[in-house]
Amino acid sequence: MIIPKEFMNILDEHMNLSGIVRSTIAQYELVIKESKLEFFPEYTKHDSSHIEAVLSNARDLIGESLYLLGARDIVVLILSILAHDLGMHITFEGFAKLIQNNKRERIKEIDQYSWEEEWSKYLQESKKWSEEQRQRIFGKKVLVVKKPSQDRNEHSKLDKQFIGEFIRRHHSRMAHEIVIFGFPLANEDYLPFAEGLPYEIKDIIGFIARSHGMNLRSTFSYLLEKHHDYRTPYSIKVIYHMVVLRISDYIHVTSDRAPILYMQNSSFSSPISLLEWSLHQAVKDINQNQEDPETLFVNVRPNNSVEFLKIRALFMDIQNELDVCWAVLGEAYGRYQELNQLKISIRRVRSNLENKWYADSLPYLPEKVRFDSDPEVIKLLVSPLYGGNPSYGVRELIQNAVDACNELKHLYKLRKKRRGYTSEIKVSIFQTGSDYYFQIEDNGIGMSAEVIVNYFCKAGASYRNNNDWKTSFTEDGITQIARSGRFGVGALAAFLLGDRIEVTTKNIDSPKGYSFMASLDDTQIEVNSIARATGTTIRIKINEKVLSELKNQVESNYRSPTDEPAWYAWYVLNEPNFLYELPEDWNREGFNKYYTVIDVKDWRVIQTQKYGSVLWNFDKTHYFHPSLICNGLIISDGYRSDSFYNSYPSMQYMPGVVVLDNEGALPLNLTRDKLDGTGNLPFEKELYQSLILDMLAKLITVKLNTIKFTSETIYFRHPILRAENIVDEDGQRGGSLKEEGSLVLSNRGYCLPYTCNIKKLKTNKMVHIWSKFSQELSFDIYSYLECAMIFDSPLTDSIQMVKNELYEESFIHDFRIDSKRVYLPKQLGLALINGEIKMRRDILNQLKIEKELEQVISITMNNPPPATIDDSFFETKDGLKVDTLIEIFIAPKKFRRFNSNDKEKIEALNKFVEDVLDKCFADEAFIPYELEKRKKRFPRAFDFLAEYIKSDGTCK
């Protein structure tokens, strides 16, 4: 390694120091050569040539001040330059040793955490990286950041980049520790650094190496605490060496650091790395041949506007660093004789980029060009976005208040404070003088100065993307609280209520609160410090039009044409607590009718991987019965619920759904009043399966009358079983289904008329019985028949219903009716046969009198098999209660086509139903009437449906 001869001339007068420097360089030159930057394959050169360049730059910077430096200064400067990037040369074995050795010494005066703790923190932080951060580090979209394997052979390129980012962040600390404790080798050893130098001198060397990654002024405190002098401890000009190192390193931007041959033969995955190499290639010359001897002039040729802007920003940073360095040198040495002569040879950096003629000659526009928004556009967007409806303004304010309360509750839980905290939101409309105001106040987390400036007042900036927010409210990359704010437009909606807002707020961790007034026209918002309790209050002066609309919704039977709720009814969960204070002269007819709160603690819960907890219930207490609620707020357009209309069950009546969406993953539109796309729930499969399981749990736990066929025995009531029409051969609902919840009954038990159940019965005959009014049949009918479906009202009350039964060609969805035997009141039957009742000719031609009894006539259609019902049945106590009885003889049918866009979903659901029935009931179809017999016969069913069944065997 080449060291400037001026440095060596000074060193050679002190053979001991010279020997230490030479041996250290020899040892570490080998380390640098063999490391090959394992975790930084795409970085610009950090080999021995870089160290030589920095040493050469250091000699040039020192210039005429060299006479002020002694041998100890030269030792410290050379070795700190050697050490400053050594952390980047660490190998996998050295890195593993570093993070797995919690007992390794650390420099306690400056480092709070061990390497093991720093690595653990880094792993947690990586789960919260934004897409932009992952793109910068990995050079491509990486959806999930995983902890690298401890086996080197299993390391992917992404693993190396991931570890490299950790090392890059901490390589200045590593430099400090390497100088003191040695470089971690593959075995258990550490390679010593500068053996023979006292600990104090090595600490100074390591700290100078470390300082290039620190704020220069922040180094004073460590030097004072550890060495009791920050100017010249042990006669070493520490601050001066820090300045020389950081500027010498900074200005090594020449093309030799990024050879063009390497670029042409290498593939870069990271656009950041590719840009860095390109920037170095753009530098054509660096010189000090200007009229001003303290000016460094750089001649560059950037290839595009990105390089141009990046290089220009780099030169501005170098200039800022030069200004700080000159100021710090003055602060440290300005008052001291001789020491005030410690200077660097560069005070200014200039480039050809400053020349207008050069900029004009470029084939591209060297300006920052990107999409931006004008403040006037914000004003134009707010009203159209929400249709000018002040109700949305209230909703956004409520949402922000709820989010704030949820955040504070979570913080108290983390910090184990304020267990008795009750979140409260107070909404008021009041009059002061001739003016009316809308006000909302919460005792939530409050806003800090950063939140006010960078998020509340900035359209499109969502605080949930902030790393501080993620640190407080995410764990292992999973958000721990429900937060409705997504797009950063909520605060703007407040201006739907008025032209000016007044805000007071205090964050839980801020020593003071803030107040400000703002309108969309303000060019500067004046924020003042105040004393107040934690929380936020927003007050808005409202005009007569807004006042009238808000009042109308409170007083009237309000119903929006677009289905959004009244302004006070957006939020429906029972936490936080809401208090509404309205003017005394307003009547509350509408408010009392529409404002309700729902308690979801007894709702069914579905755990989804992406959307958190989903709860559902057929709740009728809430007037609007909102079909979809996200984090407590009504999604007014609801969700599409007809996907399974042509399935069995039909699911015609769907539940209210509450989504506790911590991740903000539910695909809502910008105004958050409808689902994106088709309106289908993204978890509809899980929801519908849960509905099926709930229905089956109720089916096996239902209490039945085992003596008489009451309505509870013959009909199973569940909201998803509401269809009255069957799915015909064209895949559409057409003919009569009797009632979807009608049970198939037998002396062996009951079952739903699912296709798989009918197949298990291995019968081709079903019996439909209609009883006379208020006539309950007994179980004695099983002496005469089985596989019956009973209906507790007379069919013959409606001639059209009788005809419909004669016309019916299908039994449930997958069976056709081949033939029928109909037992009717004799007079009605003869009227049908004689053509006294108008009906389809093809059906009339099929009717034949089979038998006439005293009160009943038997009519056949399409030559059914012989009768199995004894004539004496109609003389029994139960037979006399029968209005109409129809034997139907069935056979499987094939659909000609399935005219539905939801075919695959329907078939999948039907398959799910069949699979669950098989798991629960195996080859049996009938469920015993007595609950205890059910438990003994079908223990697997009760186990499988345990989530939906109480411990006492009843349905939850």
C-alpha cells in the first residue's frame, strides 16, 4: 500500500511507531484483499486503492499545515483512514461471531446495545420497511423480508444484501471496535489492530475512524468524557484528523473508483448501486487550478438528468460539509496559537454544472420534473370527491378521533399504564352569538409537531406509513390496532363543513400542546404552543346551508338517496364512547331512530390471513342493518351478496359483516363508501363456509317436539335458507322449492333435502303432505309412510298453488320428478279431471283417476309405481288432518347448462357442503330427534362444529 512520502518521512524518525504502522498495514492489506466485499458485491471500490486515494487526498488537504503534525498525529491519521471502512470487509463467519456473542465487549459510553440486540432490532424493523425501502436495498420488489439462514451455503443474493444493509448502517461503529478489540476471523480468533499502541491511542484512532459516520460536533462529548480533552488529547489533533478523514473520503469520486470495464461486464440488481457507479464514471477531472486556490473544481459529464441532479446534490453536500468543517476547526482551535493554523486546502467546491451554457447544451432537461399538485387543486378536489356532502366531513373527523383513541389505548397497554383509561369522543353543535360551530374532541393520542406539519396538513400523507408509527403499533410486521385512515385525505374533508378549522392538540409524549387555525387558502399556518390535556379538539364554523343539512338529519326521518347514514350514525361500535351534544331547540326524532351502537362480542368470528378478524351476525337491532362495517365505520354501498343465489343453500339473506382491518387491506375506493371492483367481499368464501357451519351447528342442536309435527319440527329456520324457488335445469331459479328450510322427516330422524342426503336415503320416492289449518300431525304417521316433507297450511286454499304442484317437474336441485300420485279432496280432484279448472293441456292429459275414497280421490300422473300408502290412513286421526298428499317419484337429472358467472364459486360451495356432511354424518342422512341420541351417534359432528356449539350442546 502506497503511503504519501511526507507522512513516511515523519514516521521514519520514530522506528517503533513506523514499525507498528507498517505491520498493521501489511496484516490488514491481506484482509482487504481476501474479503472481496462478501456482502457488498455491487459497491464501488473499497479496496486498498481506495485507502491509498484517501491518504493521498489527506496529504493534499493538509498542505502547509503538515509542519504542525507530529509522528503520533501521522500514526493516528494513517491508521484511522485504514480502519474507517474495515467493517465492510467482515466475512460471514466474522459477522455470525459478532451477532451471536452477547458477551462481546462494547464501548458503553457510546453504544447502548450489544450487537445481538442491534441485530434483533434490525430484524424487527425490516418487517416494517416500505416498498420504496425494499426497492432501494434489494433492487426489486420483495414482498416478504426473511431472516437470513445461519448456514452460509443457504444464503441467497437477497440474504447478502440484507446483511450488507445492516453492516452499512453500523460500519463506522465496527471500525471503532475493530481498532480496539480486533477484526473477527473465521475461527475463534480476532486479528489485533495496531499491536503495541496504548489503549488510549487506539481508542482515539478507532473514534476518528468512527467519526466519519457521525455529526462532527457530537464527537466532543465522548472525547471529553473518555479523554478529558477534545482538542489535543495526548498531543493528537483529534478534531483536525476527523475533518481531514471525512473530506478526503468524501471527495474520492473519481472514475477509477468505478472502472468502466467492470460496469460493462457486470449486472447490477440494485438501481442505487448502478447509479453510484455511473456517478463516479461521470467525473472526468478534479483540480485546484482555479484563480481561487482554495477551490476544488470538478469537471463532470452526467449522462442523464438523474445523474445530473444527483451529482449536483452531492456537490452541495460536500460544500455543506466543508462549511461545517471550517466552522468546527475555528471553534476547536481558533483561540490557540499555532493550532489556529490547522487548516485544510479546500474551502469551496465548484463544477461545470453551474455554467448555464453547459446546462443549455445538454440533450436533456437538467431539472427535477415530477407530478406535483397545486394548492388550488386540493380545494377543487375536496368537494367533488365527497359530493359536497358535509356528512362525509363528519365521518372523516370521527374516523381520525377513533384512530387516535385506539392508538392511545394500545400505548397504555404496551407501557402498562392507565389501565382504567376510557376512550371518549364528544361531538357538539353549539351557538356562540349569531354563529354556529361544529366541534369534535377526543382524549386520544394527540398530534405531535411532526404529525401536524408532515401529515395532518399534507394531502396524501398517511401517518401509518411512518416508521415511528410502525414501531409503536406493529409487531413482527403485523399491525396491532385497527386504523381507518389510509389515503391522507381525511383532514381535507373537514372543509366540507366550513372554510376554516381551529385545532388544539397535545400528543401523549409531547411536553406541550399546539393550537392553530387554518384554511385551504393559507400560505402559512401559524402553530402556537399551549398547555392542554392529551387529545385533540377541532372546531369549525358552519354556514347556514351546512347547519340546515345537519339539523335536518337529526330531526327528520332521514334516508340518503345514496344510502350513506346520517352524519351522526357513521360509527356503530361501542368503543370509544360517543357523546353527542346538540342544540336544545332541535328535536331528536331522526337521531333517536337512527343512532344505535352494536356490540359485536357475541358475533361469529372468522380469522382471515390478510384482513384480520371478520365478524358476522344476522343482527336486526341496527335500523340500517348495514351489510358491511370496516373498523366501526359503515361502508354505505355494502357488499355484493348474490354470488350464491343459485346455490343450495341460496344465501338470499346475508348477515351484517364487521371487518377489523388492522392492515388497511380491505379493497375500498378512495371515499371508502364501497368495495373496489365487483363489490364481492375478498373473503366471501370463508364467510359463506362459516355460514354453512353455523347453519349445520344449529341443525344438530335444534330442540324438536318429538310427539307432534309443530312448525319447529317440520321447518328448520335459518336466514340462509330463504329461497322459495328451485334451481332448474338451466341453472336458474324457477319452480317451487316449497320452502328451502323444509325438513325431510322419518321415524329415524330428520335431514335437509341436500342432494347428498337424498342419495344416502337410496329412495326414489318422497311424500309431500299439506295439513289443514291448525292441525298438527303426530308421529303416528310413520306407521304408514316415511321420507315425508310436511307443510302446516292447506294447499287447496289456492287453486293456483295446486296447479303449480301439478306442473312441478323438479325435486330440489339435482332430481327430476318422473311421476306423481296426488291425494286430493274428492270434489276438487274430480273438477280437475273433468276440466272444470283451467290448466295446461299437457298436464291435464296426464291425469288419471286411480281410486276414489269417501272423502279423497287418488290421481296419478305419468304412470307412477303402485301405491304404498294404505287407504285406511285417510280414516285415521292424522289422515283426517291431511289436506293434500303427493307421492313423487324422482330420478337424478343433468343440467343442460349452467347460466351463471358464478358457476365455479357455486360448485365449490356445494362441494364444501357435501364434504362437511360426509365428515359429520358419514353415510347417514337422518339426525335423531333427541339431542342426546345425536351426540352419541354423531360425536364427530359435534367435534367438527365445536366452535359453533356451547358446552351444554346448544348452538352459540
